[in-house]
Amino acid sequence: MAKNDKLEHNFFLFKRLIENYIRSGKSAENGEMTFPVPYGKIKSVRLCPEPLEFISALSQYGNNKEQCRACFERLSRNFKRIELQPQSDIWWNTSADQLNIRFGIEKNTDNPVATQLGDITVHGLIAGQTGSGKSVLLHNMIFNLMVEYSPWELDLYLADFKRVEFSKYMDESHPAPHVVACAATGEIRYVLSLIQHLVNCMNAREDLFKRMGFEKISKFRSFYPDIVLPRILLIVDEFQQMFLEASAKESELIQRMLTAIVKKGRATGVHVIFASQEMSGTLSRSALANFRMRVALNCDPNVSMDILGNRAASSLEKGYVLVNTSDYSEATNRMYRVPYVETEITTEQKEKGLSSYFDEFLKMISNITYKQGFSKNSKFYQEDFQESFDEGLLPVLHGISSYRKSIRDKYFDAFTLGRYVTFSSKKYDIQSFFVERGRNKNILAISPRVEDICYLQKLFVANLCSIDNNENIVHYIYSFIASSEKMYRLDEELSQYMGNTVHLYRTNEELAVIKELFTRMKFLRPIFDEVETPLQFALLNYQRNIEDEIKKRPDLRQVREECIPIISETFKDITIENGVVKCAEISQNEGRSVLSKIARNTADFCMYQQSPEKVFPRRIVWLIGVDVIERLPDWLLWMMKNGMDYNTLFICLSATEFDSMTQLAKSCDYIFLGGTNRRIYDRLNINYTQRDPDSIVLDMVIRSSGEERSFKKYRCEFGMQESERMQDKKLQSVTLFKTVLKTTIRE
């Protein structure tokens, strides 16, 4: 083969690879190659989940090795079992001792000689300038791993800051079965959380081995030959970009997590390979020194020195790679010719029904895995992908409506927000939170983008109104942002749902409406809880009303107390059961007298004793443009602090930073932020992550727990078309839910 001829990645490489791997050296009687059996005579294996899932069960036994082993063995009886099916030219190896990284055909031997990631060489670095073939090399490495090791022997985690190459492994029709998570994103928080998950897994593995008396993963695997705990390999492409995207605090976190992996990865079977054009501005030299597998494609002489320890890669031809795991001298470089992996085909080929080698390969591996009865809960994060509001959110809300009804005694409500922008090993990765009952349990949302303010209104409405039980929810809307109202009419949206009572106000002066409402509730609620009968309530109601007046005018005491016998006579025969009707008669007969007012309050008391939600229905006070309220009055802050006592949630929204923002935030346990104004984040003491101005991500923090979350917005439209969609939205969402439910049942 001429030096410049393209070396295609195909199965002849694997045949040759297997020939060099066979340990026995024996051949079948007919002269054909004898394929290795990775588990010897074992016919089935049990698949050990990440110890993170069960390590707590061993904690009760401390470091008692025998008891911990006995506990583990009891747990292992419930591990998923795979009945091994004979394979010919794939999955001939196990990862018990190491991972073989095969870059291509070694120049000196003309064979696909491997570089081992194991006890000695644990992690690796790859460098290559633009156009040097780094993507081809990575595909080649991954393909060779997927051929040599079964999916239950290797957990692959892929992170691609270019957002292109690794996403190919997550094709919906045949995703790569070895991949646990693929992050095609520049969203630093997702990658950070992915690495943190690996650190957590690594720590749990270390804890498991320590309790059971094993030094490292290979000893564990040797002791339990029929139990498979896979090695983990994290590959990050454009690794340097991660540091460019990260804030100073995030960079510090990356350094800390990767230092932990470097220290513990060898024993726990966790390996990382970082690829980039260069490594400057990333990890410290001491940390990089632990990455003993150094790989370089054609690159700048200085980069070659940093990676290989010599300048040889600066003159390397495309299609070749140098590897050094020794003393980093030029004499110990090993050269490989990298097979080309075809990932794209022409339009003409597509029209003929042809597929690329990449797709055909994944299809083959995926089909074999499916027949073996194995699958992973794979996660694929695409930064720019958005589900539609109607198809993504509404079926979820309908699906959990019964659960949300059941929690009303403990919580005000549960809100579903959107897809995580951090990694989660859970099957369902939709962000949500509970609105608790307690002090200062309100919502504050701030974003310079009016679209975000409109979106959050729409999101909250969908959550509040998705339970179709004709519940009466009273909404007080204070709309102070004209641009928001033009884009999204909250009052019209709410009116579409049965049971809603909507009051719309547009001036500061009209805040007096809720002030009067809460003043009355603040006065009555303690009396409701203090007395037992309507008569007791009527008397105490009157006495509390005249207390302040008598303090100022003691001479009025005798006159006011003359009414007490009249009140006693009027309300003596009223019971809780007949109170509403009887009090209505008294109120009608007495007109606007004191007795009439007492009768109306007593009717509320009787109703409260029978059904509290009728007196204190769920109320939502919307303050849209809360920044317009120049100085937050004390009565409003008191109302917000104690609103849950009266079944009331305040939702405050602002499109600008404002003076009383931090004061208001103290009354709101749930804070939502968007946009790129870092000052807002800093003033509220919330971590800020760099983002594009048109980012589809919103942040949320729960102040009482200090928990910070982020989620993707669902795709929706605002403007003229919004009102046209309101009429049939409920019908559409119910239909969608039924479709999703039927699909779930079939699966």
C-alpha cells in the first residue's frame, strides 16, 4: 500500500487485531482461526450497576470485609443477568485489567498494536491542529473500543465542545450502545455536572473496594469473574474550550474534580482522554504530568514539545499520529497510520439508499446489542435543541396531575420547568420544584429580555391551570410592563381555564385592593382559629373591632358594650351547619349596620370550619413590572412573608434591575433569572455562567436550601399568533397526552 493511499477503517483491521490478540495461539483443526472467549467457560454474567446506587446498603457494616462482601453478594442476586451469545469478530476482550486504545496500524509491526490504559498509563492527551485529522482519530479509537469490548464492559462518556462530531453517536435509530452520555454543547454547566457525576461514581467505587478489601478494580473483577463492573472512559474534544467558557470559579472546580480523577482513576477504573489543538491555559503542569499517554497529530513545534516532549509531530503527515508513553524522547515515539472513518456520503449516494460506513457500523453494533437484550439509559444533551411547549411540557403536566392533587395538603403546588442543563443519571431529566407552605414562599423572576418574562408567565400558567378539577383560583394581575402585555396577555390566557377568577389592574393605586383584602384576612384568620362556635366568633369579632377605638376614647366603652347583649341574642341559635344561610338573612335584614358586617364575617367563619379553601381559595398575585413600585410598602412585604397562611402565592416579575431588588428577594424563596446582566446575579449572590444573549436557558435558585438549578425553555411563540392558539390548546394537549400514554403502554 502506497504511503499516501487512504487506509479505510473496515473489518479486515479487526480480523488482524483478533489474530494478534489470541492468547492461546491455538487454531481449530480445520485451520480456521479460533476466536477468544472473554469469560472462559462462564455462560452468563451479572451486570453490576454503579456502586453509587447501592453503596449506602454497605455502610451499616463499616469496614468489616466479610460482612460487606456478604451484603454485596446478596445484592448481586438481583443484578441484571446477560446470557452470553457467541460472537465471531467482536467483543472478544474484557476491561477487567485495562482498556486497549488502538490508534491504527503501527508502522514498525504493520499491526493494530494497542496502548493500554490501566495501572501504569491511566489517562491520555491528544493534540492536533485544525485539519490534522483529530476527529478521524477519535472516531477510529471509539470504533475500535466498541468492537473489542461489549457495551457492558465499557461506559463511554463523550463531551464535544464543537457540538458536531460526537453527536453522530446518538442517532435515534441506532445510538452507540456503549455511550452513557454525550454532551454536544458549549454549556459548561452540563460538562461540569457530567465530570462531577464521574467523580461521585469514582468515590463510590473506591468506598466499595475499600469496604470489601480490594485494592483496585482488577482485583474485584478477578474475585467475582461473573460480575461485570465496567471501566469508565471520558473523552472530551476541544478540551481547551472548556476552560475558555468557564468562569474563574468554574475553572477552579474543574481543576479540583480532575485532580481527584487523576489520583483515584487508576484503582477505580475511571479514565479520561482530553483532545484539543493545544493544552495551554488548561490544567497545571503537575496535573498534566499524570496524563502519561501522549498523542500528537501534526501540530506546532511548541505544542509537540508540550505533548510529546519532542518536536517530531511538527513534521508529521496527515493520516499519521505519534504516541509516546515512555520517556517522551523522539526515539520512543511510536507512529501509527490512522484508518479513515467515512462519516458523510454524497447526495447521489443517499438517493440510492446508501449509508456511510459510520452509520452502517453503528447500525451493526446496535443491532447485535439489541439481540443480546442489553441497553443503557443513555443521555444526549444538545445545547440548541428545544422541545415545543405543547408537545414537550403539556403531556407531562397532564401525566402528573393526579400526583399534584395529592400533595396539596403539604405543598402549595409543584411546578415543572423544563429539561435539565446539567447531567442527571435519572431516567427522566425534567427540572421541577415544590412551592412549600411557609414564610416568604414566593416567586421572583428577573430578566432583561421581555421574552423571558412572558415565557415565565406562560410557564407558570400552564402549571397552575393544568389540573382540570374546576378549582377556583383567584388571580390578581398587576400589569406594569406595556411591552410584556402586548406580547402576551396573561389575563386572556387565564380566562381560557374554567374555575379562574381574574382581576386586572394597571396602576400602583390599585394595590389598595389587595391591601384591603389582606387586612381583612389578617384580622379574621386568628379569630377563626381561636373560637369554636359562631356565637363565640361574633362576640370576639365585635370586641376586637372596638378595642382600638376604646383605647383612644375610653368614654365610648359603655356605649359600645351595650351592643354585646344584642349580638348574643342575634347569633345564639346559629350553628356551623346553618350559619351561612342564617347569617345571609341577618345581613340582608340589617343592611349596612354593625350586625350586618358581623353576620358576613360569621358566615365566613362557618364556611371556614366546613371548607377552609372556600374562604381562603388559592390566590395568585401577579406583580408584572414590580420594579415600578419605587418603595415596597411594609404591608406588602408582610403580605408576602405570610401569604401562604392565606393560601396565596405572589409571583413578581421584572425586566430591569431595580433598587429594592435585594429587599424583595428576601420575601421570595424561588428566584428565576435570565439574560446576560451579571450585576443582577452578583447582587442576588447567585452564580453566573457565561451565555449567548439569545440563550434558551433560564436559571433558578431556591434560597432556603441554596440549591441552584438551570433549565431549557420550551419552544413557543408570542405575539398575534398566540391568541389564535389559545382556543384549541386544551383539546390539543389532552390528545397529545393520550397519544403519549398509549405509546408508553405499548413500550
